[in-house]
Amino acid sequence: MMYFTSRLPAVASASLRSVPRIARPATLRTLTTTVTRFDKQSPVFQGQGAAPGEMPTDEDQSTGLERFELYGRMEGVDVFEMDPLPSDRLGTVKEPVKVRSMVSISEPTNI
């Protein structure tokens, strides 16, 4: 443990002394993995913007999820599937009412 605290700056070392000994490994781990975690990012999904002197349209200035939804509407696709869930029946273990999300885009194998 002394190896890690001797390599940190004096300010970080002083702040680590006030932290209980149980929390120190997690604190050190977060400090060392933050750079790696933010190293890879998804590509930016934004438009070119309006030319000088022109009024920007939604296509020009939308970004992120708004842009994703806009392009979906242009192609006639409801990207967020805002239709109400079927209420004509209750879900059972054998036939559940499936709720799709952005996380489970593909069919789950454990159902």
C-alpha cells in the first residue's frame, strides 16, 4: 500500500490518510482507470450547422438522440417504439409481455 501512496502527489497523499483503510484500494483503482475508461468514445453524431447568414434547420443543428430520432422519422421508422404495450392480456412466465429497450436490441437468449 505504501508503494501507491508514495507515488501520488503530496495533496493526494494527505487526502488518502483521511480515508479509512478499507476504502483506499477502491480510491486508487478509480484514479488509475479513469483515463482508460474515457479513452474510447463513440463518434459524434451532429450536423454541419447552418451557413453564415442562414437560418439553421433541425437537420443542421440537431445532435445525439434528437438527431437519431429526426432521421428515423424522415425514414418513417419510430425509433423509440412509443406504441402502448398490449393490455388485452397479462404476461405469464411462458408468454411474457416483451418490453424492448435500447439495451436489449437483439433478442435475449435467457428468456
